[in-house]
Amino acid sequence: MGLWQILEWAAWIISAVLLGWMFIDFLKVGREYSEATLLSSREGIDELELFGDGKKKGH
Amino acid sequence: MAEQAAGQAQGQQINLLKVLGPTHVWALGVGIVLVGEFMGWNYAVGKGGAYGALIACWVIGLLYTCVAMIDSEITSTVAAAGGQYAQAKHTIGPLMAFNVGLYLVLAYTMLEAGDVLVAGQLVQIGAGELGASTAFEPFTILSLVVLAWLNYRGVFMTLTVNFVITAAAFLTIIILFIGLEPWHPESIMKHSELLTGLPYGWLGVIAAFHFGIWYYLGIEGTCQAAEEVRSPGRSLPLGTITGMITLAIAAGLTWYVCVGMLPWEYLGWDLTLAPLYDAARVSGSNFLHVALFVGTLFSAIASANGCINDAARAWFSMGRDRYLPQWFGAVHPRYRTPFRSILFLIPIAAVFALKVPLAQVITFSILSGLLNYTFMPINMFKFRRMWPLGSIRRGFQHPFHPFPAILLMSLCIITYFAVYLGYGRQLLAMMAFYIVASLWFHFYRYRFVRRGDQFTMAWPRPQGY
């Protein structure tokens, strides 16, 4: 088996290991946390308004 | 890593982490685009000759300058993941937002597929130059999975890595320029011999606009980081506009080097994979040869990395708003990334990378990008009309409105014509796809969307409502 064949196999194996790691982690997170917690993200708050220089908003 | 230490207890709200600064925004935008200097833009030479490609570089550069200005104003104000999707939701409405979200996901996923395919093929070319032979598939999949894993583990490390490899790739362009001794005209670069007029006239120049997009395609991706930057009002305009300046310099240097080293008939040839690398090869310098091989590989990897980041955020945002199943709107409790969206898009990118021809993949990416740019001037007009200057605080206020928006719309129309000249069938197929998707959204999916949750910014009521 030549060097490049070894590298090809190494590439497949590393890919499989990382994919496996992500998949196991994905399952573990699903078991340990409720759906409500995982989906609790809310769209970005407007920090410019919250931490602005106190300028009065126009209406 | 900050995000690794940021685990949260059950029951608390989990949001994306705000850890990014202007350098990360630069790395995201330039990282996605820089691969276009290493390959792709040269097809513009095939359409319009060397000068045609230069004119395309300037005209399309103007188009993207308008994109960067408009994006900087709106995104620094609508600081939400999803970028233009979140903007469309606020200024136009759900159907437009759904379409813009799809443009983004398709443009980035297709580009990501093209990038990892090129990365695999470059390894194959490198092996060939060392006298060996290898398949490209294992290295294509390895690139995709390693980058997806990096993205899964946290945005800070992902974009820090992107900063390093993007800066290295940009440096190789400068090294090549200096290595070819531009201060000695005609000694290595032969502009006077190689530059010709316009081989296909002005129609050829217009046709070149299609591939001129390659010089800058993806700079608008900086918007996807909006929810994760520490200071959107400062970081997004700074990162986007310095990114645009970097790309204009890189595009100019790339054009100058390549047309001085390679005849236009060769540059515009369809099978030329990487013209900057070819220019380094014909220079006869081993150092430049190796440097440009590394630069080309890094640019492809940086682009794929940024695209995984952006496609996942657009998909995540649509899931969070129930435009797609809400399941995709989950955030990883430890790494604070949209992990389900990242995982879901891996097999899709892999199939496109391994099964669909590169030219088709790239054309779909360009068309989706172009549709997104067409939305931007409409978005800008509505944004300024609904919330005039002074009614809300803007992170950045772009000058000369409405001139950039009008210019952007005009350039988009000309570029559609350019695309139609070469890829009319794909353009019509893409339009048909978006019409069918819109019908699906309108008649089926929209019933799941919570209408009251669409507007998330703490702004006053828009004028006229």
C-alpha cells in the first residue's frame, strides 16, 4: 500500500470519526436537554437601542 | 474557548454567543470570497477578453460596493442571524423573507460544495505533481467534515481559523505580485505582448459581468454574523467595508498578474482550474509554485468554512421563525451554535460536491446571490421610508442614498442579461424553482408561522402604519 493510499484511508477514517463524534453529541444533547430549552433562542436584541447614548426615539 | 465554557443550566434561555469582533467579520466575508480571485473570475476573460474582465472587475466592484454600503446600514441596525432574511422579514414581509432565506441557503451551500470539491481536486493535482495518483473524493469529504466539526464546536474558533488562513491566502497573492517583479515591466510579465483589444466587442464585455461576480461573490455573508458580534454597529460596517477594500486590491493584483503571464485564450479556457496557481507555475520559481498551491488550497478551505457558517445560520433563523420546521432552530447548549442546521446541511453539500458538475453548482450559487442583490435596493428604499433618518438609531448610515440603491438595481438588471446570454436555461429553471417554493410557502407552510413574533426589533411604529 503506497503513501497516498494510506492518506486516502486516513481521510476516510478521520471523516468517519468526526461525523460519529458529532452524531453522538447530537443524540446526547437531545437526551440531556428539553426541546423547550434547545429552542429557547430569540432573535437578537437591539443592543444599539438598549445600550445607546440615551437619545430619545422618534415616533 | 469562550463558547466551551458557556454551558447553561436546564430551563435557561440559550442564545448564540456574542463573541465576534471586526476581524472575524472581515475573515467571514473575505474568507468566503477570496477563492474567487484564485479561480472562476478567469471565465470573464473567455467571454470578454482581458480588458473585458478588467471592466467587469470595476463594474461588478461598484455593484458590490453598493451591496456593502446597504448591508452595513441595515444589518448594523437589524442585528439578527439570517442577515438579509431577517431584514426582509422586517421591511417587506414573510414571503420575501422566505425567498431571501432560500437564496442565502442555496447560494452558500452550493458554493460550499464547489469549494470542498476544489480542495479535493487540488490535493489530487498536488499528488500528480509529485508523481503519484490519488482520488479526490476522500479529501473532499475530509475538508467538508473537518470544517463542519469546527463550525459545530463554536463560532469563535471557526472564524479565528478563517482569519489566519484567509490572511495567509491573501499574502500569497502579494508574494506572487512582488515575486514577478512588477518594477521591471516586460522582464517576467509580458503585458504588451499578451494584452489584446476586446475580442467579442462590448457584448462580450457585458457577458463577462456574469463571471466578474466571482471577484466579490459572498462579501454580503458578513451579515450572517450579526447576532454573534459584540458590537454590531461598529464591527459589521468596519469588517464589511475593509473586506471590500481587501477584495478590490486582491482583484486588481490578480488581474494584473494573470494577464501578464498567460494568454487570454488560455485564461478563459474552461478547464483552467486556478489561474493564479498557473501564473506561479509558468514563472519558473519553485517557491512561488508551492506558495500559490498553498494559497489556492487555503482560499478554498476558508470559503467552505465561511459558507458552512452562513448557510447554517440562515437555515437556523428560518427554523426559529417556523418558516421551516422549528426543530432546526435549536442552539447547542454548550457550544452555542445552530448544531442541527450544521449537521443537516452536511449530506446536502456532500451530494452536490460529488455528484453535480462544478459549473452547474457555481451557476446556481451565482444566480441565488444575484436574486439576493436584487432584493437589497428594494429593501433599502423601504427601510429608509419606513424608518427615516433620526427615527431609529443606526449603527452606520450610508451616504448618497438613493444613488447606491438605484445603481445596484441597474447593475443587477444588466447582470441578469449577462447571465441570460450564457446560462439562460439555468436562469429560467432557477426562477421556476423559487416560484414553486413560494407557492408551497404561501399555501402550506405559512400557517405554521407565528405572525406576531415576526417583528423583533425595539423600534417605533414604521411611518405610514
